[in-house]
Amino acid sequence: MGDHLPDIYVRLRDAYPEVADAFDRLGEVTERAGPLDGRTQRLVKLGIAIGAEGQGAVRSNVRKALGTGVSPEEIRHVALLAITTAGWPTSVAASAWIEDVLGEV
């Protein structure tokens, strides 16, 4: 597993491997279910994570987006777009999480 996975996430996957496998398969199936390319899917998932105020999900999706060729500027733009939908505080929090991850690379 990756270096950035929280201990609780790793422990739950280890404790419930069948659930973890089913979760992974669901992710793979949903990614193949439509016409969006991987890059676009990452931007959409990042936007959803921001709206849900999921710090871990935002950080994870930033890393995954970078891995699909999404630029830091595009990632920051997603956080700005969240202002009018999810609110200023949510966008600011997400921007901080994004900058933390971008500072790691």
C-alpha cells in the first residue's frame, strides 16, 4: 500500500480483506462504466471530495490526479470552483489540504 495511507485505513483493509477487495472492484467497475477518461474522473472525484469536506479524500485525489497528468494549477482551479457550490470555508480548507500535498511533490 502507498506511503500516504492512514493506519486505520490499512488496519481495516487487513481486518476485512473481502470488503476491501469488493470496494476496489466497485471502483474499477464504476471507472469503466462511462465515457470519462481517467484524468477527468480524477477531477470529478476531487470536486466531490472537496464538497464532502473529506480531508483524506481530497489529499488522496490530489495525489491520484497528479499521477494522471493533472497540473497543480488545474487542481487549484477545482478548489476555486467549489467556492460557489460548497462555500468559501470549504474551498479554503480544501485549498490548504491541496497545498499540503503539492508541497510534498
